[in-house]
Amino acid sequence: MQPYLERDAFSARLREVLARTAPGLARPTALAREFNRRYAGTPVTLHATRKWLEGEAIPAQDKLRVLADWLGVTAEWLRFGQGTEFSCSEEPRREFDYQLMRDIAALTEAHQQVVRDLVKSLRQAETR
């Protein structure tokens, strides 16, 4: 398959699964925001997600796996359109908000301590 056809096919699958599982996120800004919450690496740009949605690029394998896990499909199906579409993981995944962690890390040490204290108080309240 020619590269542009592969990119178009990937884009169509991505838009299809977004429409089905996360309506309203098939826009570059929303996709970048939600993807970056789930991705531990360097955040992707609005430009990158636009290229995914427009069939101009296919994400690297690490990003593809995050997309697939988040959207409940297999990475093989999302990338190539082959294999089983739906992920059959039995155990529910607990999502980690990496963007939140990056935002907290950007705070001053004093404000980070406020966040730590708040989290400690909330955890204590939940165990009562």
C-alpha cells in the first residue's frame, strides 16, 4: 500500500473510533488535550493531531499504543486495519493524568507542597 493510502486509511479508522467512543474529540485541539493527559512522553502538538486526523501522518508506535488503549481497540487494527478491532483486556485500566502531573511539576515548590497537603487531606477524607 502506498504511504499516502496508509495514512488515509489510518486517519479514517481513527476518526471512526473517535466518533464511536469519544464523540466531540475528532477535532485536533480536543484530541491533543485528551491524548496528552494519557501520554507520559513529550506532549503532542495541535499540529500533530491535525496531521493524524487529516491523513498526513501516522503516530509513532508508543503514541499509537496510547491511542489504542484509550479508545479500546488494538494497536494492530488502528495502525493497519488488520486483526481484531476491539481490545479484549479483562482488567479495567486506571488512567493516569500525565498532563496534570506536568502542570503540578511546573509549580513552585511552595505550591507543590499545597497540592501535596490537599491530596493528603482528600485521601484521609475518603478513608473515613
